[in-house]
Amino acid sequence: MKPVFANTFNVTSNKSKADIALSFAHIYTEHNFSMKQGVLTDVSAQVADEVASVLITRDGVVALTKLLNKVVADWGIDLSE
């Protein structure tokens, strides 16, 4: 089942710097239990399910950056530290 929320994201850009891709994923640990000779064994593995991927143009990146800078400033956080 596809997750409904993301707990991590990745930002990638192409070499021409024309656009940026934001990929959102839900990462969790999947557990598989098995019983061997009376011993319960947990074999776990990290799983990443993609939630969404967004392609943003150069103008969109600039607008998003300005918006995020305003939000952070409203929170009273100094990014130069």
C-alpha cells in the first residue's frame, strides 16, 4: 500500500540548472519473523516507498526559496549562524 505521508525528501538538480526535482519518500523498517528450531529470528530491512516526486522550474525554485526564507525569518531563526 502506498504511504500517505513522507518522512524524508531528496533534492536533485540537473546540470543545465533549469529545474529541480523534489522526491518524497516514506522510509521504515520492515520486519520478517521466522521460527527455526524453536528460536524466533527477526530479519529486518529498511524500505523506502516513494510518496511523490515534484519537478520545479527555475522560477518555481526561486519563489519557493523566498517563501521558505520568509517563514524561517518569521520563526525568528537566523540562517547565517
